[in-house]
Amino acid sequence: MNTKAGKDTLIIGVALFAMFFGAGNLIFPPYMGLLAGLDWKWALLGFLITGIGMPLLGIMAAAKAGGTIKHMGNRVSPWFGLVLGIIIILAIGPLLAIPRTAATAFELGVRPSWPEFSTGIFSAIFFGITLWFSLNRTEVVDKIGKFLTPFLVITLAWIILKGVFSPLGSIAEMNLDGPTGHGFREGYQTMDALASLVFAQIVIGSLIYKGYTNVKDQVKMTTLAGGIAALGLGLVYGGLMYLGATASSIYAITVERTDLLIDIADELMGDTGKYSLGLAVSLACLTTAIGLTATVADYFSALTKDRLSYNFIAIITVVFSGIFATVGVTTIVNVAYPLLVTVYPVAIALIVLTLIGRPVADRAIYIGAVSGAFLTSIPEALTLIGLPIDFINLAVDKIPLARAGFAWLIPATAGAFIGYLYSGIKNRKSQQNLQ
């Protein structure tokens, strides 16, 4: 790799780190560490797979498929690509991620200093600013972001290093059943594997702009850049989970995720650490909300061929998000979980098959894998929303790896294998007909 390619790869790696380093994601590793206690390393393993590994594989897969969600989804069918794209954009947009940015900013940045401040007023201010920047696109947000990410990283490094050398307390034995599976599912909440299928288009566009038009070069550079991003994210997530584990002998598992993070900062660094973290996270959440609002508006205006204008969709997005944000982080997380439990296994199946490539390129294999993952995740999602189907759940529980949190893995693999057999039979019949 020449000097120019190496420099461009480094720049893209840092950019990927900034894209995936969502401020709203910071509340999940400490809480997972608290739940896992002495098993925090096993929980971290699961969290890193979905919080870092799958997002990076997602970008690589999307790059290999053509660069967009639609390219990947179309391997199942055109309508599936359309539906999957809409679901993912809504998930990282007004349904989940955008409201969570405001709720996180309030609970980490405002409530510790002004506990009586109205969530409704804060949400209106937050999304008023978001809408203004979304409708009046300038380089201001990009410039702020370039300073914010380093400031946030330095603040976190400061807190993490203090927590490593002066732990909050002893790490307790929490007896969490299946810590790796719990960490894997907690990693769903980052939504980064879903977002990666959107970010891929940005990364590929940047590479093409820089002159890298060969798909192999794009995949190679994206892979190397992903390694840079993964290293940074792994250090941050690992450090935060360790801090949560050291708090396992101090806090009850009923503590709010945002309260746990801000309390850890307060205990380790005092008011300076608490306020620095709160300010950095709040501003980072605001820039994330602006970027996601623009992404949602761009997507749906293009999808409807401007029959729904960019401005109209941006306004609808911030109004809905502003109302939803007032329910708080915990409620948003609980609402998100059933949808993520349903969509994530499907996305993972698509990513893995796309990366394998030609040996599993037949549409029937994709349909089989996606169907197996989807049909297994649906009962868990229904149970989470209070509609348990007991006889199906009993059957699902008997699937190998189900209790570890991977009930969908065997059915997805079996579905892919059935699709493989079907495609083989179909191809043989086609050859016989030609003869």
C-alpha cells in the first residue's frame, strides 16, 4: 500500500471511529459490566461482537455488495431490500436513535445540575437546534464534531485511567446466566451494525471521491480502516465495562444506565469529571441528532422522489423524536429491544452471507438464512412486548445455544443449508433441461 493510500486509510479509520462512537452508546458498557461483575470479560466479548465486530463486517459486506442497504437486501428480493432499508432508517432515526440522543443529553448533561428542569422544555430546545441545523446545512456542525470527538475521548480516557488505577470498589460475583449472550444482546442497543449499512455508502463515496474505484481496493481499505476504528472502540468500551464491573459491589442492578455513568464520573473525578462528561456527551448527542435527522430526510425524500420534501420529513422527524424523547432513556431502550431482537439476527445473516460471497450467492440460500433467523427471533420479540407464545418459546428454548442468547444461529444456518440444497436441485434440473 502506497503512502497516499495509507494516509487515506488512516483518515477513514478515524472517521469510522467517530461515526460509530455515538455518545448515546456510552451508557451500555458500564451497565453491562455492573450486571456481569466478575464475568465482565465474557460479557465484553459478546458486546464487542455486536458493538464493534458486526458493524465493521457490515461496512465490508455493504462495500462488497455495492455500497447500500438496498444492494444487500436485494439479494433476498427487491421488496425485502426496500422494507429492510425503511426499518433500519426508522430505527436509527425517529423511532429509536434520535429520541435517545436527546434523552441521554438531558439525563447526563442537564439533570445532574438542574434536576427540576423540564424534560419537555429541554426536548423542545434540543430539537429546535437540531431542526435549524438540519434545514440550514452548514459546515459548522462538522467543525464542531472535529473538536468534540477528541474532547470526549480525552474526557473518557481521563475517567477510565483513574478508574483502572483507583477502582471504585471490588468486583462482585453477580452469577449472571450466560454473560456472553447478555453482552451480545446489549450490543444490539448500539444499533451500529444497522447503521453500518448506511455508513457504508458514505465511506464508499469518500473512497470513490479520492480516486479508489476498484471494489477490491475499497474493501481492503475499508477493512484496514475498520481495524483502526475497532481498536479505539474496543479500548473505550472495554474500559467503561471494567468501570461498571468495579461498581458492582456498590450499586444495585436497578440503577438507571445514565445515572450509573454519571455517578462513576462523579466518584472518580468529582464535579469536574461529571460536568466535563455531561457537556461532552450532550454536545456529541446534538451533533449526532443533526446528522441522523439529515440522513432520514435525505433517504425518504429520495425514496419518494421528492414527493415528500426534505424539509417536510426533517420537521416530522424532529417533532416525533421530540415527543418520544420525553419518556426517558430507559423507556426508549425497553421499546427498542423487541425491534432490535427481531432485526439484528436478520442483518447478521445478510452480512455473513455477503462476506462469504460466491459459494452462497444463490437467492434461495439468502431466503433460507433470513427466514430461519426471523422466525426464531419473532417469539422472543413477542415475549418482550408481553405476548408470550408458550409452546413456541418452549420449542425455541430447546434449540442449541438458545440459553446463551443465540437461538437464531442454528435455524439461520439450517435455513441456509436447505436453500443450498434447493439451489443445487434447481441447477441440476436446469442443466438436464438444457441437455
